[in-house]
Amino acid sequence: MDYKLDIGGYGMNKKGCKNASSKKLSVYDWMCDLPETEKDTDFVEVQFKNTRKGYFLNSNKIPLEKGDMVAVEASPGHDIGEVTLIGRLVLAQMKKCKFNPEKMEIKRVYRKAKDSDMEKYHEAKAKEQNTMIKSRQIAEDLKLDMKIGDVEYQGDGNKAIFYYIANERVDFRQLIKVFAETFRIRIEMKQIGARQEAGRIGGIGPCGRELCCSKWMKNFCSVSTSAARYQDISLNPQKLAGQCAKLKCCMNFELDVYVDATKDLPSKEIQLETLDSVYFHFKTDVFKALITYSTSPTFGANLITISAERAKEIIAMNKKGRKPESLTDPKEEKASKATPVDYENVVGQDSLTRFDNDKKKRNKPRNKRNNRNQRNPKNPNNPNNGNNAPKQ
């Protein structure tokens, strides 16, 4: 059986069965070691530059493995891509991406890429950077309100896809004519959003990890500032914005958990009244069900933290026209006084003198040696020995 080292460095796997890939939006094929799943479908997933993927029919029954470079049908000509999934898992991915073979055009896999195909492929890819720079200059000369974010050449070099961003509708009929005359290829314009552009370019987020949009996210949902309010995140636009200058997608990841947790908590707009003063909501610890109230509606003053159950009791008392003496529950105060909770330094790392004892122990043998020298007058190292005394 043929084995090779996995690209991701996770150990030895079967040929074509990779845990990780250098491509973006890589998928772990957890069924790759089951040979019976490869015959479930003739569809294969092929990935091109950055995050563009497609599903093609292997009608010629070519023996393909994950990682093979193949030539696939395109309009016009052919394109070169890498096989990223085969077998039963392709059907699950097609269902997830809402790719219906009955309603969509099915394209075929021609062959495994030859040396001549790869030469044309690399020649076409080498033109992408210069083409993107020239296309940006042309769009600026035509005074079009758009930004060309990326250029992708087809594998045979006959067509190029220009990905652009625009806030408003752009009439680029003149732009296409200039592009066709300048680059002598077939032009295709494709509009993308700011989040999709960040996914194509890639980068490292403030969390220190690769951007989710370039790693695994395919579908982008709208993110609003209410997600930050539910999670008590500071409404600072510089911290809430991601690499695409939009609100971070990760703000929606835990939003449902916070929404469910806040259902049992009292509203933040309700004020608590006591015999002393009126208290306003300051902050909430959602998962501990603790609410902090302040006597000032604008800033924290005389902060008191109580449980959500105690806050509900006071709200019910206020509705009946009664006011408690204080926000805190007398029973809870007695319990806290009976069992005070103090910080305990179990490890002992907070002591500034934790290394002093070791120094004393190290110095003890040296002191003992000096004491022995002083007690033994015949020892030549003894400074009190008569041999070292000054001669008269």
C-alpha cells in the first residue's frame, strides 16, 4: 500500500488522504480511508485559485485522488484545478453549497493535467499580478467608482476573471472593451463583497489565527451592533471591525448562547427603588446571573452586585408599591459573613521571598566549612593559624 507524509504534518496517511491542505477552505476528508465510499458518486470537488471551487462529473472513470491536478471543462476551453474531495463526502458538500445537478449545468473532467497543461497554467498565473495593476490604472483613468481586488486567469490562458468591489451599480461596458483590447483575452467581471475579498486575500486576525473567511467560512451573514450589546462588548468601531472594515463575523458565533442566557434576566431599562435611593443598571454577568447596579445613570457610583433572583424580587416589590431597605438580601449577607471567601495562595508563586530559603540553605555548608577552619588550628586555610601570623 502506498503511503506518503501528510502536508499538515499530522503523521503518515494513505496516499491522497490529507488532514490539511495548503489551499484555502480545505476540508478534512474523514472518509478517505474507506474504499467503498469512492464509488458512491462520480462527482469530484475541484478547487482553483483562492476560495473558488466547482463540482465536476468524472464521466470517463479516471482514477483520481485528493491532490491531483486535473483539466476540467470551461467556457471556453479548459481550466486547471486541484482535486480536493472525492467519494461520498462530495455529495454532502454539494448539498451544503446548494448545488443541484438537475437544475445546474454539469461540466466534466477531461483528464489529469499533462506537462504541457501545467506549463500553460504557470504562464497564465504569472500574468495575474501585472494584469491586476494595469486594470486598476485603466479603471482609474475611466473614473469608475470601483476597486479591482483580484484577477484570476483560466488554466489555458484564454479567459480572465476580474473580481471587483463597488458600493453602487457600475456601468463597465467601456471598461470591458478596453480590457479586451489591452489584454487580448476574454473578460469576465464578477462582483464580490468586502468579506469575500478578505477571504480571497487572507490574513491573520486579532486573535492570532488565520481569518475564518479564508479558512472555513463560505456563507456570510449580516452582523449588527446588537450582537455586541447582547455580549456586553464595548462599542468601539476600531475593535469591532475586522480586516475587511466590516463588523467581525465571530461576533455571531456565541450570540445565540447569550440570547438564551439573557431570557431569564430582568430588563436593563428597569430601575430598582429602595428607601435610600434609585439604582440603575450598570453591567451584567450573563453566565453567573449577577447584575451590578449604580446610583448614577451615566457612570459607576456606589456599585452593588446582586443576583438575578434578588433583582426580580425587588422589581416585584416595586410594582406593589413597596421598597426594601437595601438591594442586598439580609440572608445572603449573613451567609457571606459566616463563610468569608478569601484568596488562598495554593501554589506559593505570589510570595516575593519564596527563593530566600533556598539561598540560606546553599550558604549553610559554606558557613560550616568556615566554622570548621576556625575550630581546627592546624588547618593551613585558617586565617587565625599561627603560620599566617606576621613575623616579629
